[in-house]
Amino acid sequence: PGRYNLYLGGAFDGSRLSKLYAADLQHDEIVAALDPLFAAYAHGRGPGEKFSDFLIRSGIVSATTNGPDFHANTGPIAKAAV
């Protein structure tokens, strides 16, 4: 209880699944993980670009467009880029 997995990168239209970014986080750890991502998004997003699309384009999470690939490449893949 009180611990969560953070999934990022899913597409609103269902064409891309979310990817596990970080596991077993408490609320304050989720906020700490998201703050730099939101700051990077605010600074580097393209016109009309959705947050999840930005994460994929920036290499922060890898895209999952095929269900069997759901568990491949989990976790932050370019955390230092943020």
C-alpha cells in the first residue's frame, strides 16, 4: 500500500502502450521523478506535441507498439538527458 509503479509513454489513441519507467515508488518519489520530465517537456516540446510523444521522441522511454514487447527496455533509458 502507498507504493506505485510509474508507467509513461502510452498513446491516447491506444496505438502505443505505456512503458514501466520506475517501480515501487512512494508519492513523493513519483513527484520527484515527474518534475524534471515536466520541465523538459515545457522547454523542449514541439507545437501540439503530447507529453507521451515528447518522451518517446526525446528517448526518455522507448515506444511499445507491439504487446509482446511490453517488458522490453523498461526503465528510464535516457534519464541524464532530462
